[in-house]
Amino acid sequence: MMEFYRGKTLSNIMYAKQDGNTHWTSGTTPVDDAWASKFHNWTMLWDQKRVSRSVDEQPWTTFNVSDRDEAGEGKKGERER
């Protein structure tokens, strides 16, 4: 899920841990009023290996499925724009 509010964007990925509990991986990017006043194309693409998110065809964040450990906890591998 990707959303904009209060001068920043918020990008989340939620996945289930092995015990069935959920885990959130999130990232924020600050934006100014000029950016917020325009229309933007938000895209999320995923496959078995990764989830990639972009805005206006510019990559913002990537979550690699292999970056989560055995217990389902995300490792520090998500990149922020």
C-alpha cells in the first residue's frame, strides 16, 4: 500500500510470519507542496522474489523476499528513495 499525507509518502508491505502473525515493512519519503499538487502514477510490481514500488516510473522501494529470516522478520534490506 502506498499513500500520501502530511508532507510525505508512506509505503508499506505486510506479510505473514511463519506463526501466522503479520509483519509490516514501511518507508517514508518527504515531499513538498509542489509535488503534492500534481497527479502521480503509483505502481507496485511483485513476483516470487521481490516487491517493487515506484512513483512516476522512478523506483522508490524494493522488498526482497529472501531478505526475511526464518522467523519471518524482515532484515534491514529495504531501500528507501
